[in-house]
Amino acid sequence: MFLTLIVYFLAGVFQDILFTLNIRYVSKGKTFLAVLSSFLTVIVSMIVLYNIVTQLGDQRGIVAIIVYAAGIAVGTFFAMKLKIGLKE
């Protein structure tokens, strides 16, 4: 279970970095990169949520959702601090 939670956390980090990139690409008018990052963001989130709903029980599912949300928060922090996607 611990390894699964680590994977959910890392997926959350990755997802939010992709989401932040998507917002930056949209604001810069980079259509292809915006579409690609949007697609990947949705794929990651749907796979994780599908897995949580179908593979985990009630108690472990809540913990997994909290760990996933924490990963998303850390992803936001890294994306904002690293200024990913801001170079011309």
C-alpha cells in the first residue's frame, strides 16, 4: 500500500506540473503544446481516479485521495518555483 501511495503522490505532482504548463501555453498562444499538456493532464488524472475508485476500499481510497491531492499541491509549488514553461 505504501508504494501505491507514493505512486499516487508522484502522479499528483506530475499532473499539476502538466496543468500549470497547460495554463502557461494557453496564455502564450502555443496551441499544440496547450492541447498536448491538456490531454496528458486529463489522462493522468482519470487513470489515477479510476484506479482509486476500482482498486481500493473505502478507507484506503480516502487516504489515497488525500495523498494524491498533496502531490497536486507539491506539483503546484514546484511548477511555480521552477518557472517551467515561461521561456520564450
